[in-house]
Amino acid sequence: MADRAPSRSRQTGAAVAFALAVLATAAIGGAAASGSAEVYARLTLPSWAPPQWLFGPAWTVLYVLMALAGWLVWRSAGLRGAPVAFALYALQLLLNAAWTPLFFAAGRYGAALVDITVLGVALAVLIALFARHSRVAAVALVPYLVWVAYAGALNGAIVVLN
């Protein structure tokens, strides 16, 4: 834990930095998602696949929670107080950013499945690491892990069905 709370201006700066990092991740996915509606519509999907309109709102909420979780742990421990956790946080952002280009732009469903599986494992470990510094941050990432597990199962079904 950090000895004392960072100043309000440092907290604001850190919150903006986490928001920008998550926004960059979302932007990469968004850029690669052009044409995703057509791709999704052409896929053979399992009966439990969500409607396409659900992805945007779900990811918006998850991205907000991701930024919040990172900021809460930073506020509690600082970057130096949780270096492994923040390295894993960066890795999960990269894995998240890679999935959409793999799946939608490249049509590499198997590679996307590997990516999302590694992302899920990274998230589970990240939640455990974040819990050491902020229970709220760890809990904020649980919906993300649940969604990634669901999306991973969907990705796996798409690999089998297509």
C-alpha cells in the first residue's frame, strides 16, 4: 500500500491515463470491427449466442470497469507497489485489443480462441493480484471475466460450427 494518498491532481491524471489506455484498446477493436455485423450475420452461431446489438453496451460497461479497477489499484498501491499486477493489466489490454482484429478482420477464429483463452487466464490472475490492493477493483473485473468466459465459449462454438 502507498504510504499516503496521491494528490487530487495526480489522482485525476492517473484516472485520465487509465481511461485513455482503455479507450485506445476499445479504439483498436472498433477500427477492426468495421464489417463485423456482416461477418457475425454470416456465421453459424449456437442457439445461446447474444444478439449483435448487445456487444456495444456490454463492452462499454466493461471498459469503464477496467479503467476504474486500474485506477483504484494505482491509488492504493501505486505503480511501484504492484508492478506485476500492472504488467498483467497491460497484457490483458493487449490481448483484448488483439481479439477483434483476429476474429473479425482476419477471420482467424482459432487464433482468436487462443487469444481469448489466454485473456481469461490473465484476467483470473489479475483479479487475484488486484484483490491484494483493492477488493472493489477485483470485484469490478469479475463481470469482465464472466463476459470473456462467455465470449470464449461462443468463440469456441464458432470454431466448431464454421
